[in-house]
Amino acid sequence: MARTQVDKWLGVRLYQARIEEGVLISTLTDMLGISEEAYLDVEAGIRRLSAFEIARLARALNRPIPWFFDQSPADISFPLNRSFPTED
């Protein structure tokens, strides 16, 4: 499945919210029942989420769902080789 600007933007916003809230990746992966690799694919815009998964993440990250989509993805530039911190 091809990545879209929306997929990438959602990943950026999830990363931003997770860091701001200080939520561990393991907390989110346990909640969603997915691997850390699968979650990092979400933040990288590679793996798409269902509406149910977005709603659960929004609740866990203390954000309303519209917050994840509050800017036009077309106006955002994305780093091509983004590295993600992992938990120790």
C-alpha cells in the first residue's frame, strides 16, 4: 500500500503527542496489541490505522481525534530518513 501524505502526517502527529505526553511505545503497543516494529511503522507513515485504533491512541495520548488532522498534510514537509527513538 502506498504511503500518502495523510499517513505520514498522522505518524508525525502521533510521534509528537507520544513525546509530549511522555508515553512509552510499549504502553501503546500493549494497548493496540501490535509489535513495537508495527507501531514504529505507523509513526513512519508506513502502516495505516483503523478508525478504532486512532480513537484508542487519541484517548491514550490525551488528544481529541481532530488534533491529529488539524493541518493540511500537503503543507507539511517530511524528513525522508527519520529515525525514531526506541525504549531501553
